[in-house]
Amino acid sequence: MLESLRQNAGSLGIKIAFGIIIVVFIFSFGMGSFSDRKEPVVAYVGEEAVSAREFQKAYEDSVTAVRRQNPGASAEELNTPEFKKAILNELVNTKLLLGAARSMGVTVSPAELRAVISSIPSFHGANGAFDAAIYKNALAQNRTTPKVFEDDLKLSQLIQKLQAFSMVASLVTEPEAKGLYQWARETVRLETLSFPVKGFADQVTPTEAQLSAYYESAKERFKEPARIRLEFLPITTAGLAASEKVSEADVKTRYEAGAESFKHPAQLHAKHILLPVPENAPQEIENKVLAEIKGLQAQLKKGASFEAMAKKYSQDPGSAPKGGELPWFAEGVMVKPFEDAAKALKPGQISEPVRTPFGWHLIKLEATRPAGKVPFEEAAVEIRQSLAEERASEKLNDILDQSMDQIAAGVKLAKIAQGFGLATQKSEMLDMQAVQVIFGLKKEAAETLFALADGAGAKTPLSMEPARGYLLAEKIEGTPESVLPLDKVKDQVTAAVKLEEGRKLATEKAKQVLAQLSGSDAAAALAQHKAELKTSAPLDRQSAMLLTGGNPQMLQDIFSAADAAWLKQPYELPESVVLARISERIAAPEGDWEKEKRLWLGQGAASFRQELFEALLKNLRATTKVEIVRQDLLN
């Protein structure tokens, strides 16, 4: 995870230092909990705990880091079990490595730490040398302090030292590096014949027996989910903060005390329209998306509203609903092509299409502001909210502790809420997914509510994610899961059978055509299907993966097949069955080898070093017990 984020960042600037390094190296302990004032634990690494706050902080910082590098990342993508498990995995690895570093006596001296900080370009002045004022301002801009940043960076350097101490010399020979270069840079042109499943499905008329057999075999798909109705009381920092009164004097005191944190470098304010396309997409996809963005540009030149166009066409879920509006950003925050294009504009101007690792953009510069200090009037709203949330956070644990005592004593939820000057709410009948989405609950937490008897309440507060607070709830009533009868889902069953049988027909037709193309009269067969034959642009392994819909067998066969020969089987893609052959194999450019030799020698050595380091981690994991005790926080 850390390495992949680094690769996407483009350069080791302040966005790496603040957005990513801190993700896996922050260890905050001592948070109070509901009863014994000890921090809830997500996992144990040997005898050392990974706290809930530590995990939550790492998750939030990871989300921030990813969104800085990829504004189009959706909330759904960043709230998956896979993403959260990757975060926990990095925290576990970090604790393992730091433990190993302590055992080996590895240290980082103050002089070494100063040298690393001084080498970060984002802390350099116009003369290219480290500038202490810029350093402090940059830290303040990212809401941290020299001590916090240096402590986190020290942990990072400890692990880098451990890597160096743990790895033997890893030299790669020139023939080995050239083999890697030739493998990676080889491309192929692919000829394909496609047999769309839908066309064959339209020919299918399912019998009653087929419909009944499919229904019986796939009843799980036609279940009416269990539903419950809840009486609930959310206890959240935001909710409690809304009732907190913060005086103007308190706001001014915080503003004056944190004067440095309200300084900002020169910044830009922009809106954008994003049409995403992978970095290594096939040329035909690249051309298609570029044509689309140029079409939008043409409409803007005719006077269309940028904001309306962004809402309608932009595929950046974070900014599209706001007319493409992005937060103010300083140099080094956005990827370089985006930043360069925005800096070249005057307020009100719209850029030409801009290609970044995330796709094609149109950028409208709204305003610029020089380096300075956020005015008190502008900062006051944020300060007031921050103070209110701090006070609310202090109250939250007290409320939860007292609530748990009352729940244990059998006090009803409505009475508990009344004691705190709050009021419970009642839901409609909700299925499992709705309960998870509405309340931000993990599956396991939602399941505890469904398992309650009517009128019973959850014995403990349920964590609402991400970082939304806790839920107290009682189950009013519920209905069990049931299977819908066939007559209620006949249209769905019919459509599913048609697709299933259509795929069989498409596969059978593809096999017949393949036999003809590989037979004695192959030329006549090819002529018969010539109009349907499609030839791709040159494909490397990554772009071939996109074209094949991720079919691993097809991808493997493409690069191992003999030229001009049809691959030996049809391949199922999401919407079709295809036949394929290599029409041209293009070797890695021999002329580029000498220019890129040093790079590939380095990549080969880096790959070997990475393998060695992974072996070290594997050994540490094999000899240290890692126990996850709060799986619900990862689901």
C-alpha cells in the first residue's frame, strides 16, 4: 500500500511526507473508552496492541493521502474491507519492523534526521537550500508540528535503515536486466472475433422446466431479506458539537495561539471536469476519451456553464456535485500536469484538455491568492467548529460510560436519552444493507441488531464508520428472511436463463468457427468472417488485461501463443465470447535498451531487494503471533 501510493505520487515532496509516511507511522495511545478508560484494541502484534484510535487515524490519513493524489477516488472505493485490511496490514508490519529494529539496536541520530529533512525539496527556499521558516510554515499548513513530524519521520527512517541492514547485496546482471526489459516492453497486435452473448440470448425461449430448475438452483438470489425497525440514539461528536456554545473570546484565543497554523503559501482555487482513463489504456480508449473531453470543451467555448457541465459529465465524485469545485491548493498538492496547467491560467480561463495519471481534465481557474494568513473572520468558523468538537469529544465517552451502566441495569433507551437532554428516533423497516448504510455499521454490528429479540436492546454501543460516533439501539420489531415465490420473480429468472443459455450458444458457435479457422479450409472461413474481425492497437501486458476483461487464461495465452495461429479455445468475457490470434508481435525497441539500461538494472536490483525484504517480513510474521480482535472494523 505504502509503495503503491508512493508510485502514484510522482515525487517525494510534501504530499508524501504528510500524506503517506504518517499513515503507517502514527502511534497514538491513551484514549478513554466506555468503562475502564483503556483504548479499544483492533489487533495484537505479539504483546503490542494496535489501538482503535491508531487504526482509525491511519485509515483517515490514508483516505486523505489517496484523495490528494486521486481526487476521483470514491467513498465506496475507500471504505472497502480490502482497503482497510491493507491499512491494518501496514500497521502490523510497522510494529513488527520497529520491534526488529529495537532488537538489533538500530537508531537514527539527530544529525541523520536533520539531513533527511534538509533534503526534502518542499522545505527549500529560492536558493535551493533548506529554509527553517518554510519548513515551519509547511508543517503548520498541514496542521502538525516539528516534533510530531520529526517523530514520525524518525520511525520511517528506522525502518529504512532496517531494510538496508537486512538486505544482502543484490546485483542483477546485464543479461538478466535485458530479459526483464524485453519481457515488459514487448507488445502484440491482436485480432479478435466476438460473439455477443446478448444476441444469442435473444434467440432463447426458456421452457417452464428450465425456469423451475434455475429457480430451485438459485433461490439465494431471490430472497426477501430480513428487516427490522429500530429505536435508536446516535452519539456522535458532530451531533454533540452542534449544541456546544463557543464564545468569541475562546475563538480569538485559539486563533492567536495558533497563528502559525493559519499561514498559507500561495494558492490556487480551481474547478475541473474529469473523464477517467487508465495510464496504460489501449490507444483506442485513449482516443475515445480525448474526443469526449474535446466535445465538452467545444460546448464550453459556445458558452455552456462550466459548473453545469461538471455536474453532468465529470466523473470525480468528490467535486462533480459541487460543479467541479476543488479546495484551495498550494504548489505540490496536485499532480504536476494538473498544477502546471492551472498555474498557466488567468482567473476565469479554461484550459485545453490536460492528461494526468487519472484521465483527461478541463480546468477552470477561479482565483489565486498570495502567501499570507487566513483572516480571523474566515478562520473563525473552522476554529469554532473545532473547539465545539473537542468539547463534544470529551463528553462523548462520559455519555457512553453512563449509558452502558444504565443499559446493564435494564433502563430503556428513551429514558437514557431523556437523562442527557436528548431524544431517540425511530426507523422504518430496514434490511441489512440499509442498516449498514444509514448508520455506518459494519456487517457484524448490524447482525447483532438483527439477532435481538423484539423489544431488546444492544448491550454495547455500536461503532458508526467512518469516525461518525456510536449508536445505541433497541429493536422494535422484525420480519424474517423469506424466499420470493417463482411467480414474483419470473421475469428475473427468465432473463437469467436466457443469458445463461445464450452464453452456451455463443460458446458453441465460437467453437464451431474456431474449428473452421483451424481446419483445412481456413482461408475460406476467414474470408467469411472478415467483416467481423477486429485488430487492436499494440498491447502491452497491462493494456491487454483491460482488453481481455481480466480473463487470466486469455492473458497468459496471448503472450505465449505462436504468431498467426488462433488461440486454442474460445474465451468468455463479461458480455461476449471471443476468438483471438496474434497478428503481429512487436519486440522491445532494441535502440532504447542502451538509453534505459541503467533504469532496468536498477529496477531488477530493486525487485530483488523487495523480495528479500518481503522474506524478512514473512519471517517476522511467522515468529510473532498476530491476532485481529475487532474484525468488524475491517468489514
